[in-house]
Amino acid sequence: MYLKRSIKTLYICIVQVDYNAIYYNKVVFMKNISILILIVISLLFLTVSLYGQRFRFALVTDLHVTKDSLAYNDLKRTVEQINNTSDISFVLVTGDITEEGDRESLYKAKSLLDKLKVKYYIISGNHETKWSESGSTDFGHIFGSERFKFQYNGYTFLGFATGPIIRMMDGHVAPQDVAWLEKEFSSAKPDEPFILVTHYPLQDGDVDNWYEVTDVARKYNVKVVLGGHYHSNKLLSYDGIPGILNRSNLRDKADNLGGYSIYDITGDSIIVYEQKIGQEIRKWGNYSLKKEYYTADNSLYKRPSDSVNQIYPQVHRKWMAEIGRTIYSSPVLYEKNIYVGDDAGFLTCLSLKDGKKIWDFKSGNRIVGTPAANNGIIVFGSADKNIYGLDASSGKLVWKYPAKEAVLGAVTIDNNIAYIGAGDHTMRALDIKTGKLVWEYSNVKGYIETRPLIYQGKLIFGAWDTNMYALDMHTGRLLWTWNNGLPRMHFSPAAVWPVAAYGKVFFSAPDRVLTAVNAETGKTVWRTNESTVRETIGLSADGTRIYSKTMQDSVVCYSAIVDEPKKIWSVNVSYGYDHAPSMPVEKDNVVFGSTKNGLIFALDAKNGTVLWKYKIGNSLINTVVPLNGTECLFTSSEGIVGIISNKK
């Protein structure tokens, strides 16, 4: 397009040469030729300059491909139309490639994307990271990386994941990714223009630590942040940095057409168009590339408030240790030591007294499930497809047992047998001394991430297949299954750690229903959606009450004794919207709980009275471990381990 304009200008210059002068005067002729050559050279330089500043690319997001859905056809048409568009330089694919994060769907999407005639650059979305039998490792293996960097016509594009990994929480940019961004920014040429590519919008309510990214980015020449997640076209501002969200690739309800976005980078603007399949493009937004939209002054932008800490001044941090890597598992306390698994695959042993590191052990990939320790052995699973048994004192490897897929489940140990589920749809029982297999049950239909419950000789657990299972804990024989009757795996009772009392197993799930089933038969005793709970459950020390967080502000308590849903109390804790699978835990008549946005709270177990609240940061606090009625041990997805104390 730009080359055509230059050729047209060159043609005008040629036809305007004074041919009479050329014919009658050779000197004039030579002068005109010289001028003409200079004009041609100048126009060529101008053309190269203009072309270096202007280019066009496509952005495809929120594909939601499954093994058998219309989403596949929408993507197929998109690839075909992009291939028939001559001026597309490259394609950005910005997350939620699949609906369920499974390997088959990822490969299916890749088989289509690989048909693009231009290069594409891809990042994951929450559907690849939250629901993933591989512990969110398949994406990097299949597409080559979990982030990207490339340069085009003077612009540097940086794409990175915004999580979350396995846990239901807000989006989260891992500490190692924030460090990578800062390294890329600081090593660039002065004033080098950047375009960031994410899935989630970098704002409060979407990414819990958005400010860690924007505080770094605003020091540099970031022009815009591109992404998806909302399935709609929106212009936003991320602490002043221009943001553009894009429509889903899925067909819309209005005209049943799939689509994507087209971007033009000009000398002074970034312009975005909606491209519906088979229709003309429609411009809907733009930002200036010359205007200064933001400043490096952090004080001008909203930040999370920890003002709640001033209401309860007696509550304080006894100590805190920064691991420096995201933590998605709860801490384990064993013989005055603390054990923590993290996103980089380290199991770290810390002193309970002061949080100082004693040792660490590196597995081959992230640790998601909470470990367990007994009889001198700490057992945990890793997304590297292995189950490990380490000497709890030294951290030395005692044994390693291979699974077929990532091991995501939390560990339960009883009578020197460790029970742990994995991404290969298998529950295993292993001897903690030798690592030898006692039994395995491989007929689970979905992957396992929960901590299994032992009750009345049964091993009880949920999986991402809408089922709850009960096995004979000694043989692994299936005793019963329970199903919620919903077709989508996203409603499975799979993340909750079930509890049991008075012959009943209690759990909650993303269907927002609190459920009690008969522990002997697996038959439903009662179900209630009165309180809008989700994936959290806790049991009182005497086994008479169950606790659960609702999705908005409150904690509820129900009777575990009667065979009907009987609410004992409900209290407004004012934590806002919450859907994190962190379990309420009682110790010394105090119920401890935590949220997706860094809050830890303590309630009177008898009546629900709020005793205190304390805000650690703004990211997920995993299920806490009470030490007594006044202190609890915690881990945060921000990479922090610590003890909160209500002692003076």
C-alpha cells in the first residue's frame, strides 16, 4: 500500500521533467537526470522509512477449542481468512486456546494454528492454567514456551502468562515473570517502544498483582497492552498505560459469526479493527503512539489497601520469609520445621522459630499439591510426573516413584502409607519408607488435585470429572461414586478437601451447593444452595459443625449431626468477592480462614464473631495451618511464608 503511493509520486516526477530542455540542451538534460536520480533515491529512502513504521497484524483470542465443538470450525475459518489476507505480518494468539486445558484440545488447536502462512506468537489463558491435567506444563511443551519476545519494525513485543495455576483465584503474574519483564525492559535501548501481550487485563479485580507489572512498565516506553478474556472489544487504562481487549474468536449471538482483530501500526497511532468472518473490517478503536498517557509516579494510581490491619493493631507478623517463587500449596508443619512446595519445583524446609531456610530440594517441575510428613519422611508430588520421598531432616532423596502424568494431588499419610492422586487419572497408595506401590486405582475419569480424606476405612476424594469417589483404603477397590448430575467438568467437587462426621461426607463445589452424602453408600443425604458456597469446607474439632466460605463476604456454619441442612450461624467477614479453594480450619475454638486477596481472618467457632483480620498482601493465601488459638502459619502465592500472631 505504502510502496504504491511512492511509485505513484515517482511517476509524477518523471512525467513532469522538461523534455524540451532535454532535447535542445544536453547540459540541461544532465542536470535534470541528476535531479531525477536524487528524487528517486530520496523517495526510496522515504518509502523504506514509512514502511519501517507501518505494519499490520492479526490478534486472535479466547478460542476455547475442545475435542468436539464449533469452536474448532471458528478457528479453522479464521486461519483460512488470515491466510487469504495479503498484508498480515504476523498473528498474536492471546490465551484461552482451549476450554478444558487438556492435551488433546491443545494439539487440535495447534494443528490449525500451524496452518497459518505467517508466524504466530502465543500465550496461555486461565483455561490452560486453571484446568490442566499436566499442571499447566503441556502448554509450554506443545507451543515451545510459556512466554515470547520478538521485534518487528522497531517495536518489541513481550507476551507472558497471567495465570492462575490450578487454583481458582484472580489472575497472577509470577515473580519470575515480573523479573523477566524488568530484565527485558532494562536491557533495551533507550526509548525503545514496547507492546505487552497478556490474557487478563492488568487491572484490579482481574490480576491481583497488576501493580507489580505496571510499576515496572511505566518506567519504560510501553505503548499498549493487548489481550482478551472479556470476549468483547474494550479500551482500558492500566495505571495510565493504554489497554485494548479483543473479541473472542467464537461466533457471537448477534449474527453467528466468529471473528478476530486486525491492528494497524502507523507512524503515530495504533488502530484496531474487528474482522468478522467473511465481512468487511470495522474500525472500533485507536490510541496515539505519540501521546504520553502515564507517568512513573506510583502515588498517582490506586493500590490495594491494608487499612484493616489498623483496626486490629494487636495482630502482627511474627516473622515472614520470601521464597521468591509463587506458592500454590499449603505449608506443612512437622517436628518444628515447615515444608513448602513452589512453582519452580523446589521443596523448601524452614525453621518454625524464625523462618530461616534449612535446606531445599529441586524437583523437575512445579509443586502444586500440599505435601505430608510422617515417620521422618516428607512426601510430595511434582508436575515432573514423579512422587518423591525425602528425608525430612536433611532433604536427601530416599525414593522416587514415577507416574504417567503430572502429580498434582495433595498427600494424606496414614499408618506409613501415603495416598496421592495425579494427572494420569490415578489414585495411588505408596509405602512411605520404601516408595513401593501398595495399590493403585486408575479408573478415575478426570485428573486429581485434592487431598484425599480417610474415613471409616475409606479413601474419599473428588476429581475433575464431576465425580466423588470412595475406595477401600487398604486395597483400592471402588466402593461407590457420587455425581452431581451436571455435564461440564468445571462444576466438579475436585478442588475441595472433603471432611466427614456422623456417617456423612461433606463438600462444596463450583456448582455453589453444599452437599452431604452417606459415607457408607455414597447416596445424597442433603444438598443446599442457600449460602452460595464454593470449593471450601472445614470441620470443627469435635466433629459437630462444618464451616464454609460463601462467594461474597460471609462464612457459614452448619450442623454435621442432623440429616438435613441446618444452619447454625452466618457472619459477614467483609472480605468481598471470593472463590479461592482455601479451607476454614478450627483450632482451640477459633476458625481460621483466608482469601484470594491476601486476607487472613479468625472467628469464634461457637457463634462466628469476628475476632480479627489481617491483610498480608493482595494475592491468594492458601489453606492456613493454625498453631494454636492465636497463631497460624500461612503461604501466599506472592511467594511468602510466615506466621501471623494475635499474641501481645
